[in-house]
Amino acid sequence: MEIKLIERKEKKPKPNQNNLGFGQYFTDYMFEMDYYLEKGWINPTIKPYGPINIEPSAMVLHYGQSVFEGLKAYLDENNQIRLFRPYKNIERLNKSNVRMCIPEIDENMVLNAITELLKIDKEWIPIAEGTSLYIRPFVFASDGNVGVRPSYCYKFMIILSPVGAFYQEGFNPIKIYVEQSYVRAVRGGIGEAKTAGNYAASIMAQSLAKKKGFSQVLWLDGVEQKYIEEVGTMNVFFKINNEVFTPELNGSILDGVTRNSVIQLLKDIGYKVTEKRISIEEIIQSQKKGELEEVFGTGTAAVISPVGEIWFGDEKMVINDNSAGKVTLRLYDLLTKIQRGKVEDKHNWTVKI
């Protein structure tokens, strides 16, 4: 489908690249497309970024039928735009759509929409160290009806935001708290879908952890509350006795694109990676034995984030003297260089625009 362009009269001022934060600024344009039961996906449009009109009875406001994705664009040394594994994100978007009873969207159409939007807003892609242009595709139910059923109408939108480091700590090790009172998701629920409800369920625990001085919550399983699942915005990895472990995908853990990439990179550099159920007790015991060498999280927003402290109740585990480990540093360096086209992309993960 041809994408219609509605031009804006005046461009917005650009923010300081050295003080971007995360998700605070948005570019000149956004993408919008509508779905109607009798027509399918229609009206792809790039228009000035701004408010959208929806009915007070829009079903997303009442029943939370929505999904979203997150990926990043970079400028390489030749001023060419690069995307990192966009089809993995688009594939996951459609998996989330299916779980939330939202119509799937043609993958090539999604990539074309992202591509055309990036071409128009290219000057918003920051080039300062540690920065990128965050891409947020999302879909929500727009049907004006408060009956409990899947919506008959939807909006698919894409917005762009120039961003810096996700955490205030930057690449310095973060401190996380093992949550024992609340749960985020259970197997059979919506934990593996990137949907608003997952994040709404995490806000209370996350807010309490912030007040205690922690960057993130480490979630345990929602049934027995003994097996590690993921950090609030990241998948999590543990290096124990020179082997790397990460919780297996079980239906309540997000299938992270960065997680998948890091598993491959670890294998490339010679590490054994085991995906399995990991109890918090196993981690405590490995720490007491001096076997827990590194802990890090992975995600689009943070890329790779070293963990310096894990608190389980009043028990504190200090990881690698509260410093980023050698493997964590190596992975971050390698992954960010692949994303920016500074080293060979052996797995053909990068899409050039």
C-alpha cells in the first residue's frame, strides 16, 4: 500500500544529544494505520506527531487490548541508517497480536512503514556515544464499545524517540531487588506477549523497589515464587563457573530479541549457554560458594546492563565486586559495534536503509 504523507508546517527543535534520557522527546512525524473488520488494514499515513482522537468508549481504555514493540535505529560511519534484527521484532509483534486477539499485520508493510518514517525523520537520529533512535510500534483497540469482546477496529502506530542510556547509572552496575510479594505473570497468561497489561502488573513492585533505592525488580515465577523469570525490563543471565545460564522460555517470559542475540554471541565466543529453570536458591548458593561470577540483563532499551547487587529480603549478594564483568563488557562492546556497523555482521542481523 502507498503511504500518504501529511507534511508539518514547522520542524520541532532538537534536544541536546548529551542529555536525552529515555523516551522524553519525540520526532516530527509518526505513522498511523487503521483496521476495520470489513476492510482490513487501510489508510497508511505519515503525519505530524501529535494527539490522536479516540472515543471515551474505545475498548483499549476499558479492557486493555493493546500490544507494542521496541527497536532502535542507528547511523553508521557512512551516515547510513541501520536497524538491528527488525523482522524479529515484527514477528514478535504479530505473536503478541495473536495472543491479544488483534489482527496480524503484514511484516513487509510494517518494515516499510518504519523505513519510510525513518527516512523522513533521519535528522533526529542522534550520533553521540550511547545514543540511538528508539522506535515504538504499537497497536490498540479503537472500537467505541464497552461490550467484553475483541474489538472490531484498531489503530497501528509508530512513534520515534531519540534516547540515551535507559538507566541513570548508564553502563555502571545496577542494583536489583528480588520481588516476593507480587507476581507479574503466570504460564498460560499474557507474560510472553508484549502487551500493556504486563507492564501495568509490574508498576507497584517497581515503584516500591525504586523507593528502596533499587533500579529494577527481579521477578520470580507466579506459581511457586521460587524460579527466576526476568528483570522488569530485561531478560537476565548468570555466569556461574564459566558457564552462562538464563531462564528458559516457559510462556510467561518475554522472548527477547537481545536475549536471542546474546545467546548466539556467547556461543560464538566459546561459552556454553544453558536455558533452564533457575531457582533463586541456586543463585544464593552459587554466590555463597564463590561461583557466581557475573550477572547481566539484556533488552532493547538497555542493550546489556551489568548487575552489581541482588537483594533477596535483607540478604545482599554483591556480584564481581560491584563491577561489570569481562564477559558482560565484551558482549556489550561486540553487540553495539554490530548494531552500528563497526564490525562484521556474521549473522546478517543488520538491515540497512
